[in-house]
Amino acid sequence: MKRIALYTLVLAAGFLTACAPKSETEKLFCAEVEMASFPFKQDGFNVVKQQTVTPVEGVEGLEVIETSFINLGKPITVNAYELCRTSMEAKDTVVWSLQPSSSSARQDWVLPVTPGFQKENYLGMNNCDYGGGIPMIDLWQRDGGMAIGLFEPVLRMISMPIEWKAYSKDVTASLHYNLPEPIVLEKGDTLQCFKAFRYTHTGDYFNALRTFSEYMQQNEGIRMQPSEPEAFEPVWCAWGYGRMFTINEVIGTLDKVAELGFKWVDVDDGYQIAEGDWNTNSRFPGGDKDMRRMTNEIHRRGMKAKLWWAPLAADPGTKILKEHPEMLLRTEEWAPEFITWWDSWYLSPVNPAVDAYTNDLLKMFLQTWNFDGLKIDGQHLNCCLPDYNEASQLESPWQAPEEMPTYFGKVLAEARQYKPDVVVQVCPCGCAVNYFILPNINQAVASDPMSSCQVRMKRKAYAAMAPDLAYYGDHVELTDGGNDFASQIGTGSVIGTKFTWPKDNPLWAEGPFVLTPEKEALIRKWVRIYKENNLARGEYINLYSWGFDYPEGHVIRQNGALYYAFYADSFDGTIELRGLEPGMTYTAVEYTADEPRSFKVKGDDPYITAQFKRDYLIKLTADN
């Protein structure tokens, strides 16, 4: 059988992969040929690349890159293209990176890159339940970094590979797009690529994310939601009692919750008949009245109630799927897309019947049951497969993953019809958040962090992308030692806990989460500190580079003061307090210490000596 050449046309800023349009069988036997530049002319083929690189006015180092390929020769079939292939010469044994894609590994968003490293960073579905992310990657060293990504109005299913080959001095990165289906470029046709960007910057990933998000908001129609004041209040969650919690356990804990200063009560997973059938189960014999009894008791104590919910998931055999099978997301093989975490199937996020069903649920949650907010949960909410269900009325199946975030915008808008100050949190568990979800919520979350470090690195990312969005640090029990409030408060996160009282649920194997006298004293201390300083409402200032400054540093400006937070397993040495004004004198207070110490710091000599384990938090106020 005759082979057909598969021409991979390579240039520094872009390539396309193409085949001559012979039979589908013959296309399987294409061979690769790399060409050094455009135009590409061979055997009657003639492909020209057009590219504009436009510096963004007022943003030093940011360039918008628009690329198209024009066919001036024989018809050619295109399978993929690449943009922004670039490299960075490593000046040390490690280069730090932001790689915000999602998989079941639940990796850190920020990773060290060393020789032999390779990661694909695909933004579509990488595993069952896991996909999506932020359409930007960043590499940085001590003297600054370089980011590449897309300026597109929706999430595109690109890969963002990063590689440092062994024995090479260069770390390479690019944007790669496999077309959903090969397309034929006839003579005279143009392939317009996604709008890309390149950004050279100082500092770490915060600066790159801030510039990316500001451009998106100014030029691509992104509108972030400022968070209601209520979104910054501390949270107690009933998840400590597990899925078998009882009404009496929740109500019996409320007095202690209110006494300790929490303002939100989250009623978690376990009340429903099944995912998809969200009415109350047999442990709520009074049905709606039992739910209303819980919210009434919460409100009577001056607190607000948030309800856990895993939308877009429906268990096989549920009543809703028997009555409305047209709501299912259907893959190209017409099979439902499976959600392994819930043993459920995906409902299509862009299906009119799903919208109507969702609106009925919101009326029940917020009006009939009288909840004040929603804890929307599940890694499946970050992305999905293309939807081939005709009932979804899509022009393209790829609208499902691309437009999935708009589902949450409709939830927020509808919820505000019942509760104008509603708090809507979306927790894409363990995922690098789909950037396009952020405009459609008013509370972000650390989303099941696997360490205190993840709480802090995610907080820094959210502060860059959406500085007015409340960021909930999740249950403190998920941090190192189960008690690291300092990682939440020092970075400007909303604090939370899932303690039980006076005892754990005997049917829940996790834990123990019972409120001991020692834990109660700890919570009292940190709730007081949280409320007195209100750092979650402050401004995050990026003065320390992740990976290169030691100890790890974070700074919040609030009410005229600067709050510094430093983290390390242990530290004994000198720290530079960056951001101080020359000629100014400051009073520094170790405001989280059991016995706070105060001392003076001069802006002309911003160095202090510190010795600590795990964390060191100080507040600086100008004397003059």
C-alpha cells in the first residue's frame, strides 16, 4: 500500500500537522517530515503561515500572537497545530513552573522542573472525573519567568507540554492543539489558530496569572463576581459526622458552633435519596419539614446555612433519569459519561432540560428548605467530554466542555432570585480550577487540599486571578497536622473546620473529629485572630518568589498594616521584609503568638532574625 507523507511544518511560533487528502486507510500510514520554515512548498503543496505579534500597550513583556495557515497549493488535511514553542535556558538545577491541568493524581499546581521532566498538561478529560484547568503555563527562575497561553473566551482543549530533556540546558514549552476531526484545507482556505500570548515577567506565577486574568477581563468578556461580605465569614461544616449524619447531631452542635464564633453551617453530603434525586432520604422522616427545622435552628442562632450539592451527577436507576433520560451527556459512542467518584452519570451542562431541572432544585434548596448558600462539590464539575446528545441542541459536541462553566453562572443568577446575597461555592475537588468557572461563583475553595502547601499555593493563584473573590481554605483538618490555621489566615483565606461535638458519629470511619479541650482552645484562638485582623478581605501583595525565596513568604495589606507570613519546616536565620518604605519606622507584632512580642523595624534596614517551626506571622504598622 502506498504511503502518504504527513508534513509537520515547524516554526518557532507554530506548526501544523497535515496530510494530503487521500483515502482514510492510506492516512493511517502517514510518515513525519519536519520542515524548518514557511512557506512550505513540495510536490504541489504550498502552505504559508501568517502571524502577527502585537505588544500590549501598557503591559511590559506581554505579546498577543495571532497565527493562521493559508493553503495556496493542493488540498491538504490538517490534524493538529502548535503555537508558541519556546525554550528557557536553565541557570540552576531546577526551574519552577505553574502547570494548572487536572488529573486523578491531584498534583500541586506549582511544580519544580528538573532534567528528565515531562508533563503534557492536557486541558480536556485526563481521567474519569478529571479535566480542565487554566489555559496558561509559566516557567520562572530567580530573575524572572516566561508564560505562554491562550486568550480565548472559553476553555479550549489544548495541551501545554513542558519538558526538560536529560543532558539538555533548555526547558521547552508549547501549546498543542489536536483538532477534534481532521479538516481539509482546499486551495485558498485559511486555518485560523487560537489567539495565543507570550509574557516575560519578573517574580513568580502570581505576576503571570494576574496579567493573564486582567487581559481576559478587559478584552475577552470575563467579568469576575465580587464576593458578598457573608462569603468571608468563618465556616463550620457537618462533614465531620459523615454521610450518615443525623438531624439531631447537627442541631446538637449548633450552640457550640455559635459560641466559637462561626457564622456559616454547611449541611453536607448524606441528606439525599441519591445523586440526582435530591429530595430527603429516610433519615429525614419529615421530609421538607425536617430540612426546614435544621435551617430554622441555624438561623435562630444568628448563623447562615449552606447546602452541599453535586449537580450534573445522577445515579443510574434514579427517578430523574427514568423520567428524563434526555438530560444525559452522551459520548460519541452514545454511552453516558461515567463519574467514578459518585458512581453516577454526567448530566449535560448545556442541556435545556437540565436547566429546568436545576431551577426546580434551587427553588427547593433556597426557598422551601430556606438555605442561604450552596456548597457545590465534585471534581467532575471542572470539565466533561463532548456531548453528542441531540436533545442538548448543540451546534458542536465540543460546546459541552467549552461552555460548561456557564452552567454555574445560571445557577448563581437563579439563586439570587431567592436570596440576593446567596453564597455559591464551587469545589472542583483536587483539580486545577477551570479558569472560566471563576466569573460564575462568589466563593472559591482550596478544594480538598492534600497539604498545607496546596492551601497556600492555591490561595496565591486565586488572589492573582480574582483578587475580590473570597477564598475558603477548606476544613483545617485537611492541613498538615489537621490544625494549620496559620496557613489559612496568613495567606488571607477564610477559615473552616468540621469538628464534632460532643462525640463523633459511630457510623463514620474517618476521624476522630471530636472537639477536645485542646482543639477548642486552638479554634477559639484562631477565630479571634481571624476576626480581629480580617485578612481574607485584604490585598495580597506579591513580594516573594515561590520556590526561590526561603522561607516561603506571603504578604497581605489590610487597614493600613502589612501582614507577613513565613512558612518552613524549621527556620533559624535572617528574613528580608520586602515592601517597606525607606525612611519609615514600623512596629512589628507577632500577632499570632501566645505571648506576642513587639519590636521596631526600619524601612532602610528591613531585615529581622527569626527562629520558628512551621510558621511565623507578624503585623507591621508604620509609626510615622
